[in-house]
Amino acid sequence: MTEVVLAHGIGGRSDLPIPVWLAMYAAGLVLVITFFGLATLWRTPKLRGIQAGRPVPGKLQRFVDSPHLHRAVRGIGVALLAITLAAAAFGPDDPSRNPAPTWFFVWLWVGVPFASMLIGPFYRALNPLRAISAGLTAVLGKRLAIAAARPGAQQAVAAHSSAVLSPAQPDAPQPRYPKRWGYWPAVVSILVFVWLELVYRDASNPHTVLLFIVVYAALQVAGGVRYGQEWFARADGFEVYSDLVGRLSPLGRRADGRLVWRNPLDGLASVRPRPGLVAVVCTLLGSTAFDGLTRTTVWNALTERASGQPANALLGTVGLLASIGLVTVIYLGAARASTVVGHTESGLQPAAVFVHSLIPIVLGYAIAHYFSFLVFQGQAGYILASDPFGRGWNLFGTTTWQIDYLVISPTTIGLVQVGAIVLGHVTGVVAAHDRAVGYFAKRDAVHAQYALLGAMVLFTFAGIGLLVGSG
């Protein structure tokens, strides 16, 4: 049986074909050269956001938009949730023999965003909590409609109409999701998840996974029943993460609803300021940085001095919040400094305007830290799927398989890691510059970006440094 280790291994830094210090300096130099090249050649906004893209063939459009496909995908999502819960509840207690932790931490949290980068935010269609919420809303609505048809039942329907949409009460619509909430519920859900993943010592226990999924699903479904499907686009951390990374996909939707091939930068430019978006992105970036920090010798020395699990949990919580806070302070400080130097007539805050430029950096950090984790640990997901309940089954003939650690070389892993960090930051520089030349006065557009450029160079050095320190 394969051994499953649910820890975000980061391998391959020492196998880089160049010294690490040279990689750091070269990465910083690439960002600076890119920036000044843009300052010379890119003087007006060029990215068109949701207006851009070349339509895909009509057959592909009809297939993707088919109601039958949507129902099938949603059904698959519900089935995957059910089998994960069943495996977590009734499968082996040992996470090395139970597939549920791997499916949850590796396939969902790591695999779905990576796939979204390639094919767009597909998790929106797969999300089983959307399906369950829609089903419950429909059932409750029908029951209220039946109750409303009975003599003397109008007051009972009115009492429930604020909670669900009732077909018998068209003038009493379902409450709308409050705009002022923005992405703040997603911030909470992501923060709780990364605490579980990175701080809680028993996170890989199948019963821990079961409890988290059940509680999380109950809260999300309740929100969906209350506020409709928009709830998941703003409050479900997994869907929000998939959507943000999916903006970098070459496949996307144009403003007219057409499925199009597009420049990923146009997709990134479609991200618009919303309450809580800065917090979402900084939480994702800061938590990934913290994951790298926990692999360093300095952090290991601190945890060795901590006495007992409560002290380690407290240390981890403080470290996680400090990492997220530091990323947030650096970004907010750089955004604020840009308005001190540059003049703008826009009423929007610069932190909200430029936060989209951090999304490729988040993705770059994620690839650097979790690429090898997905390639190696992800294999355990289908190996263990043959016997999810520990009954001695071999449903797919994979029970005797072992994780293949030779599927990709350490040198390739190291190159992918550093390349992802550099490319993510270069993409962020381009995205920030395109928006800056439209946000700031023309005479200020270049030097107003110096602080943001400095922050991105700092994030680049930190990203590569954490890879090295966790070796």
C-alpha cells in the first residue's frame, strides 16, 4: 500500500542548474527590465477585459452550454462529495489508507485551481453545494406554494417568504446578497481552511476532514438557500479561488456570453474591485508564504522550543496571521505610496484597483510550493480509490500501485518552481502597468508604479528564498 503524507512537500531547489542567489538576482532583473520596457512601449491601456476574445467554434459553444452537460457535471459533483464523505466516515482511520484527505487537500484545494488556470473556473459548474442549495430551494419553494394554495394558509407563506423564493409569492423575492459584504465571507472560509491545513496537527485525519466538510457544507448551503446562487460566487472560498485563477485561462466568457479564446491578460483585466477582494488575495498569498516558512530550519527550531500541542497551535496561528498581515501591509503600503507620487481623478482606492495584479503572483507561489505535491501526492488519490472503505477491494486495479517519484526529475521541479514565481510576477507587472496608464495622469503613470514594482520584487525574492529555506 502506498504511503500518504499529507504535507506540502517542496522539492527540487538544490537541483537548479544555477546558484540560488543568481536565480534571485536574475528574477529581480527580469522584473525591472520588463517594467521599463513597458514604460517605453506601453503608454495606453491595451487590455479589453470581458470585451476581448475570439469565439470558439459553434459546436463547442453548444456543447459547453448544453443543459444536459450542466446537469451531468453537477451530478458528478454531488456524487464526488457523497463518496468523499462516505470514505471519510466509514473508511480506514489511517490517512495513508483513506483517500478522503488526499481528495480534499490535494485534488480539491490544489488540483482544482491548477485546472482552472487551463480551462477556466469550471468549479462553478461542478460545485456540489450549489446543486444541493438549488435543490433545497426548489423543494422548499414547492412546499410553500402548496401551503399557500390551502385556505387560510397565506399568513404562513408570508412568514417564510423572506427565507426562500416562493412561486406563489412573486412580489416577495428572495433576499439579494448584500453588496457591502463582497468577498468577506470567502475570506473567512479561506482563512479557516488554511488554518486547518497548515496549523492544526490532526488535519489529515479522515474524521477531521469529515467534520470540516459537513460543517462547511451546511453553512454554505444555508447561505445559498437564503441569498441564492450569488452566495457561492462571493462566499465559497473554493469557488472564489477557482474563479480568480480561472481569469488567467485562455478560455473565458465575453460580455455577450460567448465562450471565447482570449489573451489570459484580458481575462485578468476583467477582475474589478469589490469589498473584501484585497483580503482574499492577500490571504491566499500570505498563507502560501507561511507554508513555505514552516519548512525552514528557523521555524522548525521555534516549534521544537514550543511545549505541547496548544503552544504549537498558538505559534502556528500567530505565524499564519503574521504572514498574511505582512503581505497585506506591504501591498497596502505600496498601493498607498503610488497615490502619493501619482495623481488620479478616480474615486477608487489604489489597493482595490491593482489587486488583480497579485492574482498571477498567488498562482506562481501556488505552483512553486504545490506543483510537486500535486504530481506525487495526487497519485495517491486514484491509487486509494480502488479500496475507499478498506474492505480489500480493488475496483480499478490500482491497489498494488506505488507513488512514482521518478515521473518528473528534481531539476525539472526546481525549474518549474522558480519559473512559476518569475512568470507570475512578470504577469503581475504587466497587468498593473496596463491599469496604471489608465488610472494615473499620463505624466505620473510610470513613477507612480515604483512602489508596486518594489513590492513585487520583494515578493519575488521572498518566494525564491522560502523555496531555498525549506530545502
